Amino acid sequence: MSRRAPVDHDTALDRLRRKCRFMRRALDEAGAPPPRVRQPGFPALARIIVEQQVSVAAGAAIWNRLETGLGGAATPQAVLGFEEEALRQFGLSRPKARYVRALAETIAGGALDLDAVEAMADAEAIAALTTVKGIGRWTAEIYLMFALGRADLWPALDLALAEGACRLMGLESRPDPKALDEIGRRWAPHRSTAALVIWRYYGHSRKSAAQPLATGG
């Protein structure tokens, strides 16, 4: 049986607001973030790979080029119709072309079953996903958060999340992943929603910044 369950976004926001002054500040200053929902499957996971270490806008632009170049549908079979160098014409870097093709090969060959991943517990699902070249902790956690609706993920490798937490909490410096993991414990079991709150706060607070901070990888 699938472990996927819909996340009550509004309830999580309400609980976070009531239990934490930092969440109240972020929500009061930046407003409530909308939920992020993606249909689970190959396109969602491939897109997260494309979005590694680039801004949201840049990732969306590259994904649109790739999807158009693949004929409008990003499937493992469509990707495997192109060699790595050919995929680069759609805006992918050389490593990302390799990673997207590796994901397509793994799924097409049956080594990774995303339906089975959907039924796994968080740690087991992350372990399964990170067997694929190019998929690390950040990519796996983002997939679980946005495509599988998991409520208590905390992508501590995400630079924007770290910077947002630093600004929100008045820290002297941006926390490293270990410190950010520890910070996130206070928002369990709603860490996925807390991450959305902090990302929105970070976007609000950087209005005067010249360049957006890339996401994790």
C-alpha cells in the first residue's frame, strides 16, 4: 500500500505559527507560501535534476527547452532518443545531460521503480533514489517533498534554505548542513512546510540583492 498521503498545508502552517516565533515572523513579513505539488514520476525527478544549483527561473527555462526538444513529453524513452551531447543543445550542462540520461536508463531498464519508491518510508525512498548517478540527498528530498507529498522533509543541503534561516533567526553566519539539520528539528513533524515558509521569507528578504541564491544539489 502506498504511504503517500495528502499534506494538510493550512493546518501545518497554523501549527507552525502557533508553536514558533520565527515562523510567526516569517509568515507575518512574507505571507504564507502556497503548497508545491508535482505529479510523481520521471518528469518530476528529471526536472529536479535540471534545477540543481541554479535559480528557480533558470531551472524553469532550461526545463521548458528540454521538454520542447523532447517533443513536448519528457519520458525515459524520449530522453534515450538523444545522446548526451545532443541533450546539451536544450541547455543542459554536460553533467546534467549525463544524469538525466542515467535516470532514463535506470527507469527504462527496471532498476528503479518510482511506483515502488512511492510506497517506501522516507529513509528507504531516499536510499533507493540516491543509487542513481546524479541524484543526491537534496534531489531525493525535494522529490519526496513536492512529488510524493511527504510532510517532514528538511533539505539541509539547500543554500537558500540555509541563508533564509540565517536571516530569519538572526544568526551570525549561514549554518552548515549539520547545523541546519539541527535547527530544523524544532519544526518536526512539519518540516516540509517550514522549508516552504523559509524559502518564501528568503525571497522576500533578498529584494535588494543583485543575484538570487541557487538551490542545493
